[in-house]
Amino acid sequence: MPPPASGWRSGATALRHRQFRWVLLSNASFFFAMNGQFVVRSYLAFKLTDSAFALGLVNLAVSIPMLVISPFGGVIADRVEKRRLIMAGQLALLLNELLVLTLLVTGLLAFWHLLVVAFIMGCVFPFSMPARQAAVVNIVGRHDLANAMALNMGAMNTARVVGPVTAGLVIAVVGLRWMYLVAVILYLAALLTMSRIEKQPAAEGAGKNSVMSDLAEGFRYVRNDPPVRVLLLLSMIPILLAMPFQALLVVFAEDVWHVSGGEGLGLLQAAAGLGGICGSVIVAWKGQTRRKLRLMMASLFAFGGSLFLFALSPWFLLALPLVFVSDIFASMFNTLNNTAIQMIIPDAVRGRVASLMMMTFGLTPLGTMPVSAFADAYGAPAAVAGASVITIVVSLLFFVFSPALRGIDAVSHAALVRVDPETLTDRMGAPEPSVSAAS
């Protein structure tokens, strides 16, 4: 095992892997294009229909296939060569954008075209993302996994902030068609940089059974592995209870602090995005600690606490740093939780577990509904403050009553220093003895 890096280098240890640098560059190009195009598609949908409901339909066209197809995407990611799968998905999105650009230039673009394009993107994403995560693990190994995950999350959060702003500027300065051309160039860059990595073979033994059998095997693995199961359940707590607060930012800006005209919402979203970037940087710098559980739970509790203070803030200028801080801790928790899962799981089911992790993120709209309904009845501050308190209480109960969660550090360290294929295979049917002892 290589000695740990010190100083500023500890925040970029995964970059010593040349293959990972290509993957990170590909991911950054991909996410910048994707986040920018979310804004462009929403703008186009509204211009073509003059209906706010059309914006919801476009988002629905993306989210439904992501939620339904994700488990199958993980199965395929385990069964095929991953680089080819990622590049096929990126090629599909590249052709998608070229088609819209052509229709836009020729004046033939209709709203239903946007729905088809959004649906195709929602179908591609569940296949490419599990393959991307599996490729990262194969390249950097478990020792640099925490740093690699944090750098990836940092690129995603940066794209979440800069991508929409860049898209808006390009549209304002040179027009919508040029923004689509920029997106095509970014997707092409993502495709070319991904082609520079070596082939990432299918998981050992994958493809011997039917797709449905492999799918059932993935669910069975999670059911029979207490550490992975509790980490997945823990990740759902803020997704269902606390993260829906982002949908209410416009309510806070307009109705609570009376900052109208879009400036308040824009500043709140920017502060949240910058907080996500900072959280990823912190994990990249400090994420190599063996006491990841302590940092993960502290981040989760701090997220709930800072969100509670944000919800009850009487002043907009105080709310900005509070939402910034809350997203720092949210990003730290998500990165640490994902890293712990990736550290523990065997390569044989990596794609399938990654797809289940993607499904949990698709649950955010479900959490938004009750929180929004509570906000209508009692006000946004009460709804978000209550959700943050419930998040803290439920997370604390998980920690107190789950031996598997309290044993995560031991299990993660065992996976880092020793990979035993036989015992990992045994966990497909029943909990590994050493894991049970640790949990």
C-alpha cells in the first residue's frame, strides 16, 4: 500500500493515476454539458409552449426512465465491458444534441421533440453512471477511492453551479443555437477523453445467468449484507426528508424574505452549489481518515442542524451563509456514504448496487410532495425546520440501534487491506462472518 500523501497533495492523490485523470476530464465535460442543457431544454420548452406545466413534463420525461430502468442498467454494467458501455451512452447523447440542433436551425423543432430527447437521456443515464463508478474503482483501487469519489463529486457540483450560468450567458450573448453547439462539443470531448482509458472488463462470472436472475441477485446481495443495506437506507433519510428543501428555495426567496425578481432564488442556488463544491473539496482533503463513520454522521447531523437554522432565519443575508454551510455538509455526507458503499461491495455486483444508489436519488420528488404540502398548510419555514429535526432524530436512531452501521469503519478497513474473493462471493448469499462480527 502506498504511503499516504501529506499537505495539499492529500486532496489529489487519485490524480496520480493517469487513467483516472482521463475519466475525471470526461466526467467533467459530460456534467457541464448535461447541467447546461437542463437550462436550455427548460428555456426551449417554455418558449415553444408558453406553459410552466411543460417544464414539469420535460423533467418527468427524464426522471421516469431513470427510476424504472436503473436496476437493469446496473445489471448490464456488470455484464459488459464498461468503457464501451459508457462511450455508447455518450455517443447517443451526442447524436441527441445534434438532432435537436439540426431541428432548431431548420425551424422544425417542436415540443414533443424535447420530450423524446429528454426520455432518451433518462434511458442512457442509468446505464452509463454505474459503469462510470465501476471504472473509477477499477482504476484507482480502494486505497484512493475516497479521494477519487470526492474529486468526481467536486466536478459534478462545479458543473451544477457553473453549467447553468454558462448556458445562460451563452444564450444571452450569442443565442440558443450556439449553446447547443457548445453542448455538442462538450459531449464530443467527453467521448474522446473516455476513449483514452483502457478497457474495463465485465465482472467475473457475469452473464452466466439471465438478466432477471442477475437483477434478483443484486437485490438479494443488498438484503443479505447488513453494512451495505444500512448505508443505502441511511442515504435515503436526507433524500426523502431534508433535500426537498431545494424545491422550496423560491418560496423562501419570494414569500419569506421578499427578495423578488429571481435574484433571491439565484443567490440561494449559487450559495447551495458553492457549498456542495466546498464539501467535496473537504472530503478530498480529509476523506482518507479511517474514522469515516464519525465524519459521515457528524456531517449528517450538521446538515440537519444548519438546515434548521436556515429555515428559521429571519433575514435573507443570514440565510445565504446558512444554505452554503448546509450544502457543505450534505455534499460531505453523500460523498462519504457513497465511498463507504463502493469500498465494501465486491466487483461482481458493483454495477447493480450503484444502480440502486441511483434509484435512491430518484426518490427526491417523492419527498418533495409531503414537504411541499406541509409548506402549503403551515409555511415553508415550519416544513423545512420540521423535516430537518426528523432527519436528525431518525439518523440518530439508525446510529444507536444499528450495530452494522457502527461497524462500518472496521468493515471498510478490512476491505481496504484485504480483498478475499471467496468470502466476498459468500456474501452474495449470506453475511460474511467477519462482517457480521464487525457489525
